[in-house]
Amino acid sequence: MPPTAHNNRSAPSYGTLACIGIGITLGSHLTPLARSHIEQSDVVFLAASDGIVEKWIESLHPDVRSLQPLYAADKSRKQTYRQMVNAMLTEVRAGKKVCAAFYGHPGVFAWAPHEAIRIARKEGFDANMEPGISAEDCLYSDLGIDPGAAGCQHYEASQLLYYKRRIDTSAYLILWQVGAMGDGGRGSAHAATNAAYREILIERLAQDYPLTHRIIVYRAATLPIDTPRIDRIALRRLSKIDIEVADTVVIPPVRKLVPDTKMLRRLEKLGP
């Protein structure tokens, strides 16, 4: 197991890995710590599909390697993610100080950073994750939602159909990756397939919500000059509008919180 040597300038170099988040909005969401990881690394891997983002990160470091070319039509995302992990770990094993920069938060809807850190640590390397501002953080700000007020449930949209989940309609329901439903893990969902999945999603949600219930289709702004997408529609119209992978569906509570009188009486007995 190689010892870490970043505190000893005379010691030999051993590989390290830092998976960081660059946030959602270009430039304004990068934390000082994340920026220092980019600037002080030997090599930077970047997972971001926006060419403007790539140019910006390239201005911070001379050796930035995009992971986007690993994606391909009709190619399993799982295969792509494993190739990302292998690319990062190859440089770590070669003794490089590696920074891997991911859109938003590196631990949210991102399998590769978690797996790369797991393997690196198993092999004895120093590996860590630094948080970034995620789409969820932007959502709370743009929609004025306090998750502590009524509570929030977060589900990946396809999982809500695949598994038996209990929905609490007194809390917010937030569904991620609605636009990726029906892609079969290949990142190539056809519009017609996705709309058909959304019809089934509407049927599932109609078990708990009226079709007239107003929901929100949300997308965070990625450029400082952009505005977020905030479309309020009736639930029944969810399959009729354009939905992209970056869009999130937010379903506000349909009923008020119901006090648990038995529990309240027990708590009252405990005193102030």
C-alpha cells in the first residue's frame, strides 16, 4: 500500500484523486477549494458536455482531458462510466495528482466518481470528493422551496415506475431525469418512447394526485445570462410538452400535514 506523500516534498510522488463539482452556473459556482484542486493537479479530467465549460476549465489548467468522447450512440452508459474510471485510475497509478471535475455535484447522479474513489482507496491511494452546487440547490433557490417546511422526496423518475414506493403527498415530490426515461441505459431515448413512459408516469402519479394538480418543470440556468426554466402545468399535460434530460419535475404537496395526535400526547408527557 503506497503511503501518501503530499506533505513531504522530498518523498517520492504517489498518485492522488480528487473528484470535485464545478457547480451548475458557469464560473459562479466553483468553490475556492475546488479551483485549487484544478490548478494544483498534474492532470484534470472533465465530465461536461458544454464546450464553453470545457474552454473555461482549460483556462485554469494546461492538461485538461475531456471524458465526453467516451460517450457514443447505442453504447451502454455503464461501459462509458467504467472507461471513465479506468482513465482516471490509470493516471493515479502512474503517480499523478489527478483532479476529476464533474458538472454540478460529483456525488449526485454520478456513478463514476464514487466508483473511482472506492477503487483508489482500496488500492491505498489518497482519494476524496469535494461537493459542488447541484441542480437541487439551484431548485430550492429558484422555486423558493424550503425543504424543512413540508419535507421533500427525491426519486429518479424511472425508479418510481420500477419499484413500489410510498409517496407522501403532504411533502414535495421531486422527480429527476424524467427526460431520460426509456433510454435503456444508453442515453439515447427517442422522444416518442420518452412520451410513452411519461404517460405511464402520469398514470402512476394519478394514484396519489388529481390530474388537475399543478406541477413544475424545472431546469437550472447553466450560464449567468440565462434564466431557469420554470413551467407550471397540470399533471395531465406532462406527456405533451418537451422534456430534456436536464429537466426536473417538481410536484408540490396536495394535502396538509396531518398531526399524529398519539405521538404528540406522548411527547407532551416528557415535559418542556
